[in-house]
Amino acid sequence: MPSLPSVINRGISGNRLLGTNNANLLAGRSAQERFDRDVLATSGVRHLVLLVGIDDIGNSSAANPVTDFERVMRDPAQPSRLLPACDSGDHLHPGDLGYAAMGNAVPLEFFREARQR
């Protein structure tokens, strides 16, 4: 019987993809800064699902906005907003249904095919 994949959660509140918030030593670290330590230095890693950037979105300017997973959580009536069912209430972070929509958007066939190799 093939072994089942394990999951390692390296989530840290306030992560960013595009930059580091040097004023906050506990949060706001760049994923680029953490990639070697959190992914490449972990033995046996074969797949990576990356959820990072909410703080990039929340701290982006109106002149240069940043979006992620927006197509599955966008409100068709107001495309610049989260679908109310996906919103945690702060209009930035997804709620339970938003995370479910993002999870359902990831094609699991990729993991099944790779496990069979």
C-alpha cells in the first residue's frame, strides 16, 4: 500500500510574499526570506501548496493593487470585493467558506499522479 502524504504547516501570521515588515520581528516576514529554511531544508518535501500574500494585498496601494485566489472568492456583483459568503468579516481575510473555496480550487489530481510515480 502506498504511503499517504504528510502535511507540514509552516504558517506564520502576517506573512508576506513581496516584502518584509522589518518593524515587526514576529510577523510580516517575506516568504522569499523563509523559503530555504521552511521548504528546501525540510527532508522529503515533494509538493508545496503556498498560501501567502494576504498581508501584501491588505498593505498594497490603490494605485498598485495585489490579488491572490481572487477568481474563486470574487463577488461577481462587486469584483473588487470578496464574495460575502467567503469573507471572514474584515473584507480581507477569507472565512471558512473562503478557505474551502481556495482548497477546492487546487487540482488534487496533481498529488494523486505524483504519488503513483
